[in-house]
Amino acid sequence: MIQTVFDILSIRKDFPILNRKVNGYPLVYLDNAATSQTPQKVIDTIVDYYSNYNANIHRGVHTLSQEATDVYEQARQKIQKHFNAAKSQEIIFTSGTTHGINLVANGFTTLLEKGDEIIVSALEHHSNIVPWQMLCERTGAVLKVIPMNLEGKLVMEEYHKLLSNRTKLVFCNHVSNALGTINPIEKIITAAHNVGAAVLIDGAQAAPHIKADVQKLDVDFYVVSAHKMCGPTGVGMLYGKEEWLNKLPPYQGGGEMIAEVSFEKTTYADLPHKFEAGTPNICGGIAFGAALDYMNAIGFDAIAQYEHELLQYATQELLAIDGLRIYGDTKEKTAVISFNIEGLHPYDIGSILDKLGVAVRTGHHCAQPIMDFYKIPGTVRASFSFYNTKEEVDILVSSVRRAKTMLS
Amino acid sequence: MSIKEIQEEIVDEFSMFEDWMQRYEYMIELGKSLPMIKEQYKTDDNIIKGCQSKVWVHAELEGDRLVFTADSDAIITKGIIAILIRAFSNQKPKDIIDADTSFIDEIGLKEHLSPTRANGLVSMIKQLKLYAVAYQTQLN
């Protein structure tokens, strides 16, 4: 059934957590869209950092500091290469996607005027809605929403109607966290640029599955979190075109981000340090680089192909369950299945699945507008990674059947 | 029966089960027997916050006793609230306020007690006790 493009058993051995049991059952981890698991190589990198060269970076003259600085900056270059940014100073280390979005939203406070318009998509995570609402409150700009359809896709005709010379910013996720829909960001970016608007793409859900090329996309800002792609929590990346990053004011003041300070005047450091106030998550940044190395060694094409086969198999097997409905059934989607069973509450299904060792997410997935659109309280979301197997899909399906029998 | 006696009875019932499946199946059964709240009380004001599923609770005094009715859109949550109501309904507000809730541990539902747990068992207990405090004040 599944044409294994790589040795899945050897890949699973890279992830120590996959050996554990939950409630007496082998763990079946299908909450990858919330956070991915960590391979041994990344864990080793973290241990190595704290065991051998933990030091503050960019200012020490001593050996440890220089070693840590070198490895941290190498990680920035790995990230630059991975996303094909033109320059390493266009890569800003953040604490994660939410931080990156807030940094940009805050920066635009000084660039927007009353009556300017910001467009967001109906498929957004709360983290890509609330910062823009706050920005609108600060500036008097108006928030417009690209609507979605029942398939879980954005209605592009409506998007084109919303665009005008008042549009200053467009924000959209590359992949919807709740449904897995891959949005047509190339078209969204081109159309926004045609009216002179900047575009921020939230790549948090895309990054584990799709290698984005920021130059080819011609995107102005692209944000991701390391923990969705085999890295640790608390670290992420903001890519910004140099011209935009130069236009935006610093987000936080502090050490590291300054050139010179006196009580009369402070001049800010050059990119990327202007946006990296304080001691960063040094170990996290380095481990982020190691995670990219790990995933690139497997290869994103192989990952995408394998996950797509898992998705197709899981979709087919789940749909065979009476009364099961999948939300977001477009062809262009990542390995995410958001579903409900008629008459049952997602919370109940998720509770039984947990008892059977199957980890899924239940609820509104921080995307209440999508749930409101479908008029449901939430869904059960199974999200797959390249280390999941066909056998785990079978366990998911039999567990859902068991939950259905118990709950009906 | 006193709250303590009812709790002991519930603990006894649950001790007969061999595994989580039987416990959950029993909870689901209990959920179906939950004293149903009247539709008019299923308002947003009566929703207990902190639950992933919706839980509505209504309380009213009958004589010197506080009577609870409730509902939820999730069946396991209904089971949990049914257990709580069985222990606390038809009791004097003062006794509800003073009641110990450690029996939840003993029936193997400890995992639901964590304050971060999405079903909000802690919020439910807090809400029942808040009603008791409010009606106790009224009785005084």
C-alpha cells in the first residue's frame, strides 16, 4: 500500500519518545501539528551545547563565547540556506511564530494610517488574527477577511475584490493548522504586490512538510517555529526582506540590539541584531539548525511523498466509518485530518483515544472562526509526520471505531 | 445519606471495575441518567468556563437543601458531572461547602483533576461550591 521512500523503521529509531507506552499501550503520536517529536541528533546537540560550550554570545572574548557564537551563527546560515533567503541578516531568531508575527505587527504601527486596510484569511490561527486586531486598534486601520468555502479553501475571487490601494498588508498561513489546507500563497503574494501591499506568510504548519523558497515566493515576511519541525520549543525564525526589516522599528529594547547608547540617544545595531534584544535562546537556535540538518538529510520531497501516502490511506480508512465527516477535503493539503462523528463530541472521542495510547488534538485548534463557519464546537484532529506508519493509522482507525461503540 | 456516605458508595461501585474501559462505560451510563437541567436554564450565564465541552449547571433551594441539575454536550463530561451531582445534590449548602472531594482520586478519575485538564472537573467542583456559598448566604 505505502511505497516506503525511506527506511521507516530506522527513522523511528531516531526518536526515543516513540518507544514509550501511554496507559499501557504503545504511543501512537498523531498530534504533530501541535508539536513534532525530537530526534536523538537534536537531543544530542542540546546536551552537547550545555556540556561543552555553553556561554553568552556576540560579546565574550573567551573561547567558549566564541565557539557558541560561531555555532549559533552557523545555525542562522543553515536556516538562511534552507529557506533560500538572499542574506543571513534577513533571518531573525525569534521565540516562535507568534513572536515573529507580533514583531512585524508592532513594527507596522508607525507605518499605517487611519483608513488603511489589512487583509487576513478566514483560515487563520488566533495568533495570526489577534496581533492584527491589536494593530488595527492602535492605528485605526481596518481588518478585512478573505472568506473560506466548505472545502476549506479560501475564496480567491473575494480576495481579489478586497484588494485596493488602501490595502497595506496581507496575512495568511501557508497551511491551515485546523484543516491542513495548503493555501495558494504564490497567487496571494503576487496580487498583494500588484496593489503595493506587503505580505506576511505564517509558515508554522507548512515548514515541517514543505520547503519554502522565500526568494521564489517573493514573500516579504515568513515566520516559523522550530518545534513543529523536529526542533525544540521556544525558538523560531522571522524571515524579512532586508528593505522591510530596515523600515521597521525595533520591537524590544535591550542589550545586543544597540550600536551605541547614551542617555541622550541610542543608535540601533544593524540587522539582524536590531531585532534580537537580550540574550537569545542560544541552545534553541543551534538545535533548530540541527533539526533542519536532520530533516534535510531525509529530504523534504521524500517526506512529502510519504506523508501524502499516509494521508490518503488514513482518509480512506477513516471515511469507511459510518457517520464520520472530514472537514477540509481539498486535494491541496498536508497530512492533517480534522474530523467528527455524527452525534459524538470530539472531546469524548479524544478522551477514549488517549486511553488507548493515541494522541490527537481535540477542540477548536485556536481557530474558532473556522469552527463557527462549520457550526461545530470543534473537531478531532489527527496530524501525521514522516515517522508515523501505516500500522499506526490502523490503530487510529480501530481506536476510533472502539470509541464510537463505547460512546454510542 | 450524607455526602460522605454517598461518596463511599460511589467509591465502592467503582472498585468493582477491573480496567478503565469498564469505568468509562459506567461513567457514560451515569451520564445518561444525569438529572437534566431545564432548557430555560441552559444559558451562557450557566456555562462553566474552563471546559472544552459545554457544561451547564443550575442550582435551586428546596427547603434547606440545594438541588443541582446539569447537562453537557459531551457524554464523558456528563458522566463526571453526574457523579458530582449525585454526591452533592439534595444536601445542605453548608455541608456542600465543607465537603471533601478526594473520592475523585479513589475512583480513578484523578487524571481529570488537573486544573489544566480540558474537561474542567476542578471548575465544576468550584462552581457547585460557589452555588452552595451563595445559597448559604441567602439562608443566613
